[in-house]
Amino acid sequence: MKLQDFRVGLRILAKDPGYSLVSILGLGVGLGVCLLLLGYARYCWQYNAQVPDADNVYVVKHRDNLKLGAPWYDQAPLLLLAAARTVPGVTNASAYVNWLPLTVEVNGRLRRLGSLTVLPGFAEMMGLKAIKGDLNDALSRPDAFAITENTAIRLFGTSDVLGRTLQLRLSAVDENRSIARIAAILRDPPANTTIPFETLNGPNLSLVPTLLRNELLGNSEWMGYLLIRVQSGTSLAAVTEVLQQAFDEAPGTQKIAPQQKERLGDRHVRDIKLSRLRDAYFDREVATDWLSLAVDRGDSTIVAGLVAIALLILALAAVNYINLTTIRVVRRQREIAMRKVLGANNTRLALQFAAESLLVSMLASVTGFVLACLALPVFSELMNRDLGSMLSLENIGIALGLGITLGLTTAIYPAWIAFGVRTSLMLMGRLDTESHGSKRLRQGLSVLQVSAAMGLASFTLGVFWQARFAIDASPGFDPSALLVFDLPKGAETGDEKPRGLMAALSQRPEVAGIVVSSDAVGRSQESWNTEIRREGREALIIDVKSVSPNFFQQYGIRPAAGRLFDPTIDKEADSVPLVINEIAARQLGFASPQQALGQALLFRSIENDVPVFITKRIVGIAPEIRFNSLRETPGPVAYALSRGWDVTLTVRASGSITDAERAAQEVWSQYYPNSVLEIRPAKEIYAANYADDARLARLLALSTAIAMIIAAFGVYVLAADAVQRRTKEIALRKLFGTRRRDIGKLVAKEVGAIILLSALFAIPLAALAIARYLATYTEQTPLAFWALAFALVTTSATAAFAAARQAWVAMMLKPAAALRT
Amino acid sequence: MLKLVNTTKKFTGGDVVTTALNNINLEIKAGEYVAVTGPSGCGKSTLLSILGLLDAPDDGEYWFHGQNVAAWSEVRLSELRRGRIGFIFQSFNLIEELSVDENVELAMEYASVPARERRERVAEMLDKLGVAHRAKHRPSQLSGGQQQRVAIARALVNKPAVLLADEPTGNLDTAHGEEVMRILQQINDEGTTIVMVTHSPAHAARASRTVGLLDGAIAELATTAAAT
């Protein structure tokens, strides 16, 4: 490539600013969208990449087989650390816990920090180095801790806080205080980590209760987040076996009751397994509970889908550019032929076109990058992730690389056309025509563009309508007057303060009632599965909801049979009355709900760490209440009366929900002045189950809009080219008396054929995609497949609108002038 | 220098086969000034494209400087053509995105002439043809006569042995046409072989020999008064 080639490219762009703007902007938008989506995908795939040798760091997970249907958790007994360190190939084993959140008072306000208590080896495992101070000091001394730079700036307005002493406590409800100094300042962990923190402290921090310190440093069966680094080539099976054995032989494991051992059979009390830290973000099998560290998890299928969409949009933009360039090359055939006459070989021509294309793609890359930067804040909010790190030098380099690849790739077809230009035909004045094959290829590319837009539009609408359907689906009660909040960590509904809060709140005129439950309806933070059985029959694993006696009354739920809990009849902690749902009644073998009434059931419970079966009696059958999302099949549910260990409160508003919320805030601040009340309408709890779907729908809508614009432009260019190509024909037809509307039909036919072919291609694929998406739901909106019709109409209308101007130009063509030129 | 022996060229379009040149035998010696005449569609441009190595005959031989190039590939023909043959066209065929001096320089770029030498020769040629003062202008800013002079400059800048002109005065008025013919004569006097396609009997008479084509065959060969 020579400088001359770029100079010529620049002059070509300047000669036709309209064409140039459309080319650069079209490609720029495609690149911008691609950068955002690929940047997001990279962000997801780079989770925990900041950890040195991250591919060889593993999270130890466990599953409690004593709890029926228990999921995997990304925590494990701390006693496994010592065992891990004995395995050849294990170079580091450490752990961290989040049970001890430091709370600090700043400017008269208590702030709870994202704190981790870390064991020896953690800093090395994570590759942490202090920017200022001594990290070792901070993590080992009883009067020291470490803080991140941004946390310091947020709290104190400056990162120059080394040596500052602070009064710490463990929570807003904890009365113990301790003075500690900031002994080290660390860089903030990246946003894409499953181990976020604002402060780090060691177990020796004086604020840590002795009992907890001993558990952390001893061979405890308490759970923590364990990390193990192995050398490459180390057998993970061998490590897992050692850890499993260590747990199986632990004193606590040996003490399980014989009945439990019998029920376990060959299974371990807890299954232990290793999982790559790099895969943690996409690990959907990991469950969370109210003690878990709050981290984002992603869906690798969705991320892969977003990458596909990014590349699709880029391909559409590239196709547009190739179409425009091809038309231009056809019109430059005379120039190309002359260059060949003067001695240009194919290589020289290819380099020239590559240079022109590179020039456009580089300008488009800059445009795309600027657009991506401008759109980043909105995109971050849309994805609900902190994506500020996307503007890294590395990603800029990738963007440039993408631009270069695009430039070289989009030059191939125009260069190919140039190779085929016959110089001898130029002498005979027979140039400026495009081969039939080339025309067909461009039409085929336009079909691809319109298909993509139609398919995306269909799928987007399908996802949107299903998400809407799911959010609006009735949960079995009217949630509009209900507000939900949790007690502060460490508090339970049986404690004195929470009882005082509930009593005070129930006195407020804005509040009609307060309900206690183990978890909010529609949320799966807390789960309790147990076994129930009828005498002489197989056991049934059932999901148990712990609720206060007024639960059904305040939720406005009427029984399907018998009665539901009644505060005038039932008392808290009464272990006998049981309410089950219709599914449970059926699965327990009752022919009808009525038949189940008054029947006794054996209910497995744990008393003093020993499993026992207690007798409960069915007092009523509850209708279906949607505890889970529409993605899960409803199962058997039992309701037991709360025993004071629960943490979730639901407030029913007597009038306006806003007034009730205000009342709750006022009462809360009297009982927990140093803790922030996080209260939400019950409806929002449900909507949170579909937050990802709603987000996906919005992202798809944006992508569809861009694809539509690109496709519309493609149709416009095609129509313009068709009119230009057929100018003589149109002029002759008019000379012979063809009416304007028939001329319009000529253009419409060409565009109509594109739309028809696109529909034939796109609709079946979109239908398949919608069907697969809907298959993840147990209930589906009846509107989903109407999305196909709607998208077909919308895309067709867009394409028709795009072609309308050219049809008008053709209709208004003056035959004499056209034939003269 | 250039010799066609039983040369035939056909074009196929769908089911129709057109014989553009039919068994042509023609020899052009070095330094000759040959005019090719004939009605539209008789094969003049096809003859010129074969002589100029832009196309290959389907049958027969074409001896270019002692080599039979009839069966050569396009790539080989292109390499042979580079720097040896100059072309002038009726519609000038200057590249609009390049300035006058860049258009002239383009021929040397493809012939891998060093940059300094290119600049010197461009300046010399533009000066010789009286368009040096328009060096930085774009072709569309020149008159027809000036554009054709730039095209001639481009054709001659590599000092080709042969100059092929396809109706060089076809788009020019009489005065400018005369000017171009005078330049061609001067070029021929300096030793360059010229083959010119023309519809003008007056311009054909300026050549030393006329070749008349009709339906793809040579109908007439004549030595003109200018030769004598």
C-alpha cells in the first residue's frame, strides 16, 4: 500500500460527502454496537482474571446431602484447608469469610463496609499488594486492617488515610466497639470479580469475637470461601479425594445419627467438589442464601448470544458498506481498466482497494469508539454492571484490530470485481455494467440484512411479551398493597427488638397488618426442604414455608379446602397445624383436597441436631401461590407456623403504599437508627426474577432498531441502484405509454421479492428461537408467536418506506433527459 | 516489430458468436505511423486491443518484438505491456481523483521508476506538451484539448516503443484536434511507432500507411502521400 492510495481514498470520500458520511456512520454504528457487546462479553469472560495464575485457582464447593434437594454452595468447611495443604501440587490454600462486616462511623453516620476476613495466604493467592502501608501488618495485627483506595475516597474524601484510626463495630446492632487503624491501602478489585471487597482484615482483629477467631484458625466445620491454587498438571481428582476424605473423617461428620447414615446409604454427608475460579461468574449451579456474598452471576448462553448479535450487526453494517462500495467500483470500471492499461497488476489493485477500505474502516472505528464511549453509561445501566473498565487500552487495541480486519475483509469483494474488469472492453466502450452474478450476490446480501432485522425483531418481541407475561402473571394473591423488608443481619423475629418494631408498626394507621415469613414470596433466598409422609406410605420431599398465623389473612388468600392459619385459632410455634397446597395433597395420595383435611402426617424436623419425625395435622389446603418464577414447575408446599427464627416481614398497607412505606421508615429508624431499611413493594420481588429477561429484551430491542436501520438503508441503496440501472428501460417504457404507477410497481416488485425471500428465511428461524426460549418457562404467553406476524409487518413497512423515495424518483423520471444521458 | 499472422478474434454473447477479427495478417515496422480506418463495428478497437496486449487472439499468431505472445496469459501480457506501449483514447480516460501530474506519474509508478526520476520526467513531459502550468489541477478543470495533451504525456512518459491511439481527436474540436495531430507527428518523427484508429480521412492521410478494415478483415492497405 502506498500513501498515494490513502490520498486517493480521501479524495474519493471528499468528492461525495453524503456517500462517505453514510458509509462511515453506518460502519461506525455497527462497530460501536459490536464494541459494546463484545466488550461486555470480554468483561464477563474475564471475571477473576486479575488473580495471578487464575486458571489454576479453584473454589471448593459443597452440597449438604442431609438436606433433601440441597443445591451446591461455593463455600466449604474451613477444616479442609489443612488437608489441602498436604496434597502435592497444591501451592496455596486459603479462605475468606464475609460474616464480619465492619461498620464504621463517618461524619455521624454509620457505614457498613464490604469487608472480608481473610486467612493467611489470601493476599498472595489474590496477588494483592499495598499501594501504601504494610498489608501483612494490616492482616495480622489485632488493631489494624486494610482499605481500598476508592473506599477511602468515598468515606473520607481522600486516599491519604494511612495510619488513620477508626472506631469499628461488626454491625449496626452490635454494641461491641474497637479501635483499629488503617495499616494498608489497596487498589480496588475490578468490577468483574466474584470476590469484591472494600476492606480486608485478618482473624486477629480484636473486634473479631474469640469464638469466631478460634473457628477461623482451627479445624472448624464452619463454612468459608475456600480457595486452592494448584500447579499445572496436578490431578484435581486427587485433590478432591483428599478433601472429601478429610471431611468424611472429621469428628462432626462421624457424629451424625445412625438414621441419617442409613438414609445416606453410600452418599457422603457432604459432597465436596472443586470448580475453577475463572468459571465462577457463569456457575449457575451455585445457590445463594442470606449469608452469601452478594456477587453477580451471568448466563454463558446469553453472553454467547450477545456475541452472536454483535457479530451479526457488524456483518450487517459491513454488508451495507460492501454494497455501497461495489456500486462505486462498478462505476469506477473505466478508471480500473485505465490503471490496468497503465500496468497495474491485481496485487496493486487489491492494495489500492484495501487502502481505501482501511481508510473508511479506521474512520469508522474512531466513530464507533466515540459512540461506544458516549453510550457506555446507558449500556452499563442496562446491563446492571459496572463496565467502566471497558475503556481499557487493551480493548481500544482490540477495537482497532477489528477495524483493520473489517477494512481488509470488506475490500475483498470490490477488489474481486476490479480483477474481472476487461481492459479490451473499455476500448470498445462496453464498461459500466455489473455482471449478473454480482447483482445477484448483492441482492442476496440485502435479503440477509432484511432477514436478520426481521428475525431479531421477532425474537425481541417474543422475549419482551413473555417477560411481560411473567411479570404480570398473578402470584395467587394481589401484591399491590404489600411491602417487604428484612431484619438487619443477626436479628430474628423472635428477638425483643424486632418484636418491638412489629408492635410499633402495627399501631400505625397506615399499616393494616404485618406478616412474618422465612422468605419473601417470589424470592429464593432461604429454602427449607424436608420429608413428610403418610403412615405406611413413601416419603415426599416438600418445600416448607415458615409463616406467622396471620400470613394468609394479610395476603388475602382463601382456602381451597378446610381452613388456613388463623391468628384467632393458631399460635406461633405451634408445631401441630399444617397447611399444604393442592399439589402436595395430590402427591401424598389424597384423592381430593377434602380427603386430606384432618389427616396426620409425619414431618421430619431437627431437634438438638438430631432428625426426628413429629406429627402434624392438615388443617387446610391452600391454593397455588407462586413462590418461584414461571421458569420453575410448581411443586408441593407446606406451611408451618413460625418459631421466631425468621427474618422477613411483609407489611400490608391500609391505604396508600407510599404512606405505609413512610411509616415503616419512621418506625425502623427508632429501632435501628444505624441501619438502612431496604423495603420494596412485593411486586418488585417478582419482577426481580425476570430482571435478566427484561434487560435482555431491552438490549434486543436496541439491537433490532439498529439492524432495522441498517437493513432499511440496504434496501434504499438496492432500490436506488435498481432505478439507476434501469433508467433507460424506465425511460423507454414511459415513451411507450406505461403509467407512473406501473413504473412504481417495477421498483416495488424488486423490493417485494427481497422482503418475501427474507420472510421465508427469517420467520422459521425466529419461530425456532422463540420456541426454544419459551421452553424455559412452564407457562407461556399466548402472544409469543404473534411476534412473527408483527415483525414481518414492521420490517416490510420499514423496507417499503426505504424504497418509496426511489420508486417516486422512477415514477417522476423524465424520459427524454434520461435517454439523452 | 509488430506482426499479426492469421489472427482471429471472436466474441461470444449467449448463443451469438461474433468474429471481430478474421484471419488478419499485418506487419508494422518500427517507426511507422499507421492509421486504421473502417466503419463502426469493423474490428478497429479489437485490433488495437490485441496490438496493445490488452487481449489475446483466439487463433493465429501475434509477434511482439520477436516473441509470439498469442497464447500468453493476462498477467504476462500486462508485464510485457508495462512501459513499452502507450495508449491514448478518445475519451482521454484521465483519473479524476488524481491531479494532472499524478495522472502522468501513475504510468511510471506501475513501472517501478524511482520517485525522483518520476518527478523529473513528469515535469519534462508536461512542459513539452504545454500543460505544466496546470500540473496541480484536476482533469475536470481542463479543456478537452488540454486533457488529451495530459493523456499523451501519460502515454509517452515511459518512452514507449509503440503508441496506440484510439480516435484521439474524436472528442475535440478542429483546432484542438489539429494540435493533437501535430503532436503525434512530432512523436513519430522522434522515432515512436504509432498506430492510430480514426474515422477522419484527413487525419488518416497524415499517417505513412493506412489499413482499412471491413467486417473484421483487412479490406485495403495503402501507403499515404505523407509517406512519400
